[in-house]
Amino acid sequence: MLTFTTPLKSMLTRHHAPHQPGTPILSVSRLTVRYNGHAALDDVTFDLRAGEQVAVVGPNGAGKSTLLKAVAGVLAPTSGAVTVYGHGPGGHICIAYVPQRTAVDWQFPVTVRDVVLMGRIGQLGLFRQPGKRDHAQVQECLELVGIADLANRQINALSGGQQQRMFIARALAQQAELMLMDEPLTGLDVPSQEGIFQLLRDLRARGVTIMLSTHDLDQAVQYFDRVMLLNRRLLGFGEPTEVFTPERLMAAYDGHLHLLPLDGGLVAVGDTCCEGDHRHD
């Protein structure tokens, strides 16, 4: 089965949930998610401001993917609450969830244009067919992310960077206000990563709020407004210089992180990016 930004059934049943004035775009309160009696997330609480871009960092098994799925409304919490503009996430079409690329069946026979057009489903409703306006918007989104020339290409022929551009185009077609990206930079070369960061800057200009999980602490510091340090529990959330203290980093990475002095600061070198339990990350 092909998985894109939300399961198809969820997309078809979502609607334009009202946004309560004066409420955060995202509010997470005492969120706990358990699998087989073990906590993947434990008592996590935070708010997001509209338009900001936040990096979620932590080792494998820290609950980063679980958090994004709970915010997207595709995973029910064991306890606690997630609200988007004051309402549960299941009632919103303004949330775009981009899973890890390994969660997508890239052999599914659809084109890039087909995927981006799926972003119009929530706007159209269950029984309406896309019209000229919808197709024009899809074309505009493809042009905005620089892959208009790939519109008719099968998705299994895309590079990693092109795959991420396709997902961003789909979120734009969906008119998403909150975009959740699960390790979109993993496996991309440096030019492709820089291209994605440029698109994130473009999304900032459009007022789109971003939550992006990553293993790269340096990129989290360099490109994001705030960082969230997670290891099942929320260990810190705020400005990178406030959150990435030696004590918090060592607590998050459980001794698998080495802090090396360099140029008057500290460089974190970890060995968890390829280890650990991926089931609940």
C-alpha cells in the first residue's frame, strides 16, 4: 500500500475544522503513547507558534516518529491530548504528514503529478472530481518546488531529493498550514539537502509551520528557530543554545554522545544514527 501524507481513509474523512482564535497552531499536553506496555512517549507537553520551524532531535528509539504520527492524528495517544488550533488533529485538512521514505511503497504505479493531485482531495471532498483549477494549482506547486519537468515520471524513478520535493509540492497543493516531516534529509547528498532547506525557507515565507525530525544536531542549530530534544520524555525545548547543553545531550543520548572541544565551542559526535530500536522512533 502506498502511504503519503495521511492514510487515504483519513484524508477522505477530514474536513475544514474551525480554528479557535488565539489558540496555538499546535498544543500537546501530557502526551503518552505506549506499545505493549512500554512508553514510546511519556508525558510530553509543548506548544508551537504559527509560522515557526522546529527540529525534533534525539537518538533512535526516542519517539520522534511516534510524536509526529500522534500530532498528525494517524496514531492515537494512550493518554494526554493533541490539539491543532484548539481541535483534535483528526478534523483538520491543514496538516501534512511526510513519513520516512522507507514507509512508502515506491513501486506503486503513480506519477509525480498523481501524488501532488492527492493533496487536493481534502479540499475537493469525497465525491468531486478535480477540475481545471485543481490541475492548475498542482502545476503551480510542481513549478514552485522545481520538479515540473518530472510531472509525468513514475515515482520509483525519483532521487531522494526529488521525492522530498514531490511531498512538499503535495503539501502546498493541500494548502497545509502545519507540515510534519520525518527525517526527510536522511540519505540525501549535500546539494539535495541544501535544496530542501531552501524550500523550507520558502515555506516560512508562506507562513507554514514545520516540525522536522533529524539526527543532525548541527543542522538543527543552523536552520531552525527552536529545537526539541527528545528521548521518550521531553528533555528540552527552546533556542538551540539553551537546549543543547552538555548535561541534556548526555542525558538524551545515554552516553553514546561524545562532546569534543573545537573553536571555543563543543562538537557533538554520536554513534546512534545506525543503531537501536527503530520500531517506535
